[in-house]
Amino acid sequence: MIITTAMITGFKKEITNKIYGFWGHIHIADSSNSTSFDQRPIDRNDEYYYTLQDIDAIEYQHPASVLGQEIEEGYTMEMTTGGVKYAQVYAMIPGIITAKAKNFEGIMMKGVGDDYHWNIMEDFLVEGRVIDTQSDTVSNEIMISKVTSKRLKMKVGDRTNVSFFKDRKQLIRRLEVVGIYNTGLDEYDRKFALTDIRKLQGVLGWEPNQVGGIEVFVDNLEDLDMVSSYIYYDHLPPSIFSETTRERYSGIFDWLELQDINELVILGLMIIVAIINMITALLILILDRTKMIGTLKALGAGDWAVRKIFLYYAAYIVLWGMFFGNVLGLTICWIQKKFEIIELDEANYYISVAPIDVQLSNLLMINIACFFITIIFLVLPTYLVTRISPMKALRFG
């Protein structure tokens, strides 16, 4: 159970971090925008861009509840644990990337600026370096994915032509590949490359202050919906739209939620097996101690007093089993986290190694639930004690 929960929790966390790391937590753009040349830019010099990063803990109304049931027309005031961590601008337009071998394919160019936080993308970097967006001159560098690199047979140091089409005219920009990244999210790695936002602003004919949108990162993911709603309703002008990455790419997040069903099924089957094993062991103990039960009853012990003896002994067995199970489970989790023995097909699972994330809350919940559920189900087989007659037990025992 510990290994199952740790792997599923780690899997969901790893994929979620990859998606949010590449796209941010909240997207802000013009309400009429699309990823084309018809998109309308927003002005990064507007006041809301600079005040975004000043958003701290937010007070909001939360429906009051008693024992998990919401009280009609009852509300309590609560605070989020954090606000906006940082914001960064971006722009995206489609193009065609051409390799020296005359291979080409469609690509979505994502332009990033001097406020871009590279710490997350550096974790995805497999070769080369990130592009330089801090210099005064427009960078002619590009980062492509490992998938694009293999398909076009390109490597770090190669130069490539990227063609854009505007007003029925072809605009060609010559760029140098300085880095190759790999997020493991194949459907995104196939489509996207990163470059200097100023290069795309020049193609689109935008001013230096005009950008396609803003990516916002929050302090705590648990506050994401509240922070997103606050930004949209109380912070942005009417012409600007915001949505969470979860809303924008709901398909992959819905797929991740399905892993919870797999986890419940696996844990349920394991608990059932544990209950069956313990019931069998307890019945054997009772039948093996028939003479003892008869003696205790003959001396005046009641049925419940005798049943408690077997329940205490069963609890003792369960606790020892849980102790060794915890030691073994946590040891296997540590070995996998340290040495990455179990590998996965990255094309299907988006990650190359089975991730492990042991959370104390999950560990405690598994142990507490396993103990009490098992003991509750062991009450039933102890009814066998009431069927044992002291006279027959002592005569034939």
C-alpha cells in the first residue's frame, strides 16, 4: 500500500510540475487572442502587470459547513496561504523550422523575455544552454526539444531557418540552436521551441512593450482557483481574460485524476486480502485454543471477555505485520528514489523513471485505516467463541 500510494502520488506530482513548469499556473491574455497573426497584444506597461506580483494572501468567503455538510446561506471568511509568486511575459506564433538536411516541420515558437525564470526549464535541459534574453541586442538563439532534434537531425550549434507567414508573405529568420530540452510531454515537445520574445515582436510588428500574454505562478497550488478568480474579477480590465493551466489543458489533468481510481482499487484489493488472511489466522487460533476457551468459560468468563483475548492477540499480530510492512515499504521506496531501478516508457508515461513521493499524511492514513478496518472485520469471526460449549470443549479437547 505504501509503495502504491508513493508511486501514484509521485507520478501525479511529477507530471503536474512539468506542465505548470512549462506553462505557468495562470494565463493572462487579450480575450480575443488566438495563437495566430491575428492575435491582439497586451501592454506589459499597464499597471496591472506590475501590481500582479504584489498580490499576497487573499481574503475570501467560504461556505460554512458542519460535519462536512454545507450550511445554507452560511459563510466564513478565510485567507489563502499565499498569493502570486512571480509573473513573466510570452508570445507565441506558428512557423516552419527547416534543417540543413532540408527536413522541415511545423513548430509553435514561444518567445520569452528578460523576466523569464529559467530555473524550471534548466531542469529539462539535456544539452547546451538556455537562450540569452538579458542582452541589449535581440538574440538569434533557439531552444528546441529532444523530439524535434531527433526528427530533424539537429544538434547544438546548428543553424536553422524558421519561416513565418504574414499577409501572404514569407518571413524567414535564421537562428542558432543553443539548447535542447526534454519535458517528457511528447505532445508538447513535438510542437514548441523557445526563442527571444523580441524576435517574435519584430515578426509581428509589435512595439517592445507589447506581448502575447502573461504567465503567472502562485505560491501555493491549493490557492490556485481563488487567486485566479481574484485576478480575473478584481484585478484585470474587462478586455483581458485569465484562466488556469488546468482549465486550458483539462484533458491531461482529467487523465491524472483517473489515477486516483486506480489507487483506490489497488488499495481496496490489498485491504480485502489482508482482512481475509487475518480472519483465516484468527479462526485457526480460535479452533486451536478450543480447550482453553472451554476452561475459561467453565471458570466463569463471559463470551465477550474471551473474545477480547483473541481480538487483542489479533491486534498484536496486525501491529507487528504493519511494522515490518512499513519498514519494507519505505526501504523499497528509498531504494527506488535513490537508484531509480524501475524505468518507464517516457513516450507513454511522460516520465522515464517511476517517481516516488512519500507523504507523512498518506503514510499515517494508510496505517490507521488498515489497522482499524482489519480489527473491525475481525470482530465477526470471534462470534465462533460463543458457539463453543465448555462441556464439549473439555470433554473432547
